[in-house]
Amino acid sequence: MCRNIHTLHNFEPAATSDEVHAAALQYVRKVSGATKPSKANQAAFDEAVAEIAHATQHLLDHLVTHAPPKDREVEAAKARARSAERYATAASA
């Protein structure tokens, strides 16, 4: 999976439409192999992003969980700690 696409489900506050769009954009970029499409492909690229964002939002709206929602700040702090540990280990190796 693309590293820039983050889990959006079961967070408090819920994922915003901007976060859903960003995830869709990263997915389309990964699948197409292009970070910026040519003018000839721009319409298809934009349409794919919109459709995937719509499908993603539909999925998030319909997922059910019994787990309590995760706190974004706590999860971000955990991710920063994992990153610091990973890169500190890589630098000392």
C-alpha cells in the first residue's frame, strides 16, 4: 500500500472530505504511475479521483465497528515515535 494513504476509519473527529480526496488522489497517482497527468489524461485522472473519493466516503459512512474511536493526536504521536525509532536505527546502522 502507498505510504501516504492513511487509515481514515474509526477516528474522532471523523475523516474530512479533504482527507478522503487526498487518499483518492494518492491512490490514483500510485495506480497511474503519474504524479501529474498530461493534459490529454487530466480529465480521466480527475474523474478517477472523484469516483474513488466518492466510493471511499461511501465505504467510511457504512463501516460498522464496536471499537471506540481512535484519537488522531494520540495516533499521530505514536506514528512520530515509530518514525523516530526507525530512522534513528537506520542512521546508526
